[in-house]
Amino acid sequence: MKGLFKKDKLLFEVSNLDKDKLYDVQIKEYSDKRTKSMNSYYWQLVTQLANVLRTSKEELHEQLLKRYSQRDYISLLANINPSNYFPYYEYKNTFKHNNNTFKSYLIFKRSSDMNKQEFSILLDGLISECKDCGISTMTPNEIAELNYIENASNYN
């Protein structure tokens, strides 16, 4: 059994399983992930903006995540390296508690883990920054639509 199920269908499927077998089960809420075209458009704009700002795509991507992605605040024992667990983080402070030293960090969500709404917020922030730098933010579909309208008006 694999796929997306609403609760009633899931319960029906589970009731039909062999009671004498062991099953490895993982159930998580469905999340509407970003589309490939959204991701492609994002990286196209990141490349253009990185060129204008004279920085790498990777550095710009990290900056955008820190400005526009979801974040959590965590504390770890000071001897634990957060990069072993989180690709995008920012050190905040150090404190002591019960004779232990801790460091606190902001942890930023990776774009590959974002749902469609979260990725849209990231993309909207990027679009805004591109517009501020004079970069065209038209999607390929918008360009094709304008070309179609222009070509149609040339025949009239």
C-alpha cells in the first residue's frame, strides 16, 4: 500500500492487512510541494540576480532563505556542530544552564522542504529584489503570451 489516502480509505486499507505480518509504516500529512516550473523559475532569477550582485548563486540562495524562509530557534550543547544537522543556520548567542554551556541558533528551512505556499513567499521576495535591481521577472508563459498577442495584432 503506497500513495495518498484520506482517513476513511486509509482505515479501510489497514483493516485489510494480514494480521500475522509485521509492517513498517510511515504516515505523514500530505504537503503540496512546489512545482518544477516554480523551482526552475526561482533558479533562473537567482542566477540573474547573482550576476548583477556579483555573488554566487549559492551565497545568494542562502541569503534569500535567511530573509524569506520559515525558521526555528533552537539551542544545542556548545560542543555540537549545527552544520552536522542543518545546512542553513545563524548563530545567535551562548548561555549557561545547569552547569552546561549552550549555543542558540536560528535554523532556516531548506527550499526543497518547503510546501507550495512557503516557496511562493521565497519566490515573491526574490522577484521583489530582482525588480529593485531592474531585472525582468516575467515568466516564460507571460513572455509567450505577450509574443502571441503581438503576433496576432501584427496580422490585423
